Amino acid sequence: MAGSPFESLEKTLEKHIPPVELKDVRRILFGNDTKKLELSQCAVEAALERDFELQGCMFEAGQEQLRQPRIVRVGLIQNAIVLPTDAPVMEQITALHRRVGEVVEVAAMCGVNIVCFQEAWTMPFAFCTREKMPWTEFAESAEEGPTIRFCQELAKKYNMIVVSPILERDEVHGDTLWNTAVVVSNSGAVLGKTRKNHIPRVGDFNESTYYMEGNTGHQVFQTQFGKIAVNICYGRHHPLNWFMYSMNGAEIIFNPSATVGELSEPMWPIEARNAAIANHCFTCAINRVGTEHFKNEFTSADGKKAHQDLGYFYGSSYVAAPDGSRSPGLSRTRDGLLVAELDLNLTRQINDKWGFKMTGRYDMYAQELTKAVQDDFKPNIVKE
């Protein structure tokens, strides 16, 4: 794949660093080693047959006297689009439903309780083109659209929470479009939805061309398997965004994304991991893979010639824990499923150890931020 010379950072390190040094290199780069999660042979064989990477890892907590371990398994799915971008809209949606559905089936074999898909998973990431049609035709209802019905079937069939990021069409409010993640309970009911809070305006990622900034705030969803939140894509660049989900009680924050190499790859391994540390929670970073070619050329507001693709989506999905450890990343080039077993007791244990929230001085920052957003604000600078 053009622009993707290696499959993953982890495999490159293993190939070139002597084993005696590799352990310390990994400790410094990735924190404490996560244990490998042994997955069923039927799941391994199914992933091989369906041509996607399957990884499993474990994040353990210390034994407590008054609480039993709170074990939950999450599944992160990254994938390339299936059909060319100029294929009929419903055929593209149906093909992606089929592809992701067969990965979810393997997630169920692995005992996954909560699965999350990548940002706008039912369509090409066409927002770079600045064209309205046919891309707005992918938008659908967050309550009763075909994708939500599909996710409800998966949730009921596998007793699994499904987090499904879609392009939402809000017919109630004048056909407004939103970048939305719908949370479907394992009962099959739509538990709720959360909308993307921060909209990028970086070259072709001026997504305000398509949808509005979210208006759902920082909702956290109480599920049978823990309290979860969804910080969609660009929101990962905003520390206060992660912070407010955590303040509302999130134990796991998913970050479904669609981001390309030149734009953000050096930031990718850092941001979700930093958020896990700062907010005493688990974070799950998910990115699509592949290069998506479009019929019409477009420019990228960078002075370069017009082109027909945005670049390569580098995958590398991973899970980070509140103790600073993180899983190996999935491939930069292949579809994949990462299964992570989490002991949610680790969130409080790390909070008790480091006390970032207890020492946060939020009243002080609230006062200063209140002043900073006023028109007559003057920076607190001391001069001679």
C-alpha cells in the first residue's frame, strides 16, 4: 500500500531490536506489559478464513478484599471500505454491514461484551471531497435507520453492547446532519446517542461543510458491563473533552476515528494513552485502514496538485489503561479485531494511588476559565 511501508511499529521493533533490550524498549514506549489473551481456536481460524487480524490482551488489577474483579471484554474493529466509492450507496452500506457483521461474529466467539466500530463506518470518509452528493445519502436515522436495525440484531443475537458511529440525519430538526455514535444495549434497545463535540477545520477536514458541532454534551451510558462514553475522532485532541466524560463517570471511553498518516500519526499513540492516565479510565482508540479513491479530484488546501485520495488510513487501533500501559496496536494495513479484557477495578485503584482528580483544583480552573471566555479578558501576565 502506497505510503504504508511497514505493518506495525511493534513488529518493526521485534524485528530490529535484540530481545535482551526489547523488553525495556517496550516498557518505556508502552508501559507495563499486557498479558496475551488466549482466544478460542474457532475464533482464530475464523479470523484467518475471513482475512482479518485478531489480537487479544489483558489488563489486570490488584486483588481487593471488598470487591470482586469487574471483568469486561471490549472489541475494537478497524476495516477498509469494501466496494469502490462510486458503487451505489445502498450496495456500499450493505457490503460494509456484511463485512463488519462477520467480524462481530468472531468477537462473540471471543466473549466480547462491548464492541465499537470506527467513525462513520458505513461509508467512505468522503468529507475531504467537499461534495454533497452522493455522500449525504449515507446519512440515516439514529433511532430507526437500517444500520441501527442491523446493530440491534447483532446486540440481541450476541448479548453485546454495540457502539455504532454513523452519519446521522435528524429529520425532526430540518434534516440537520450530525456525526453521531449510537449506543445499542445488549437487550437490543437504543440506549442513546452522542454527537461529535469538536469539528476539525484543517484543510480538507473542514467537516462543518457536512454536519454541526454536537449538542449532546458529555453523556455517559450506564450499561450492564460498565459506564462508557464515546469521544468521536477530533475530540481526542481536546483534553477537556476526555476530562468531562471522565467527570461524568466514564470507566471506558471509546474514540472511533478516521485519520490519515501525514495529518496525525505521530499524535495517535500518545493522545488516548495520555487521556487514560490523566482521567483514571480505559481508552479505546479505533482508526480505519486503507486508501479511498474518489472519482473527482479535490485539493487539500496545501498548495499541492489536485488528487483523488486523502492518503492512507493507518489503523493501529489500541487500548490504554489508567496505569499508563497500553496494548499492542493492530496492523497499519489490515482489517482487524482487538479484544481486550479489562478489570474495571483498576480505574479506582489508580485513582487512589495518584489522586489526579482529588488534586485537580477544578474550582480554581473554573474561575479562571470563566474569566478567560469574557470579551474584556486580560491575560495574567506580570511585567517589569
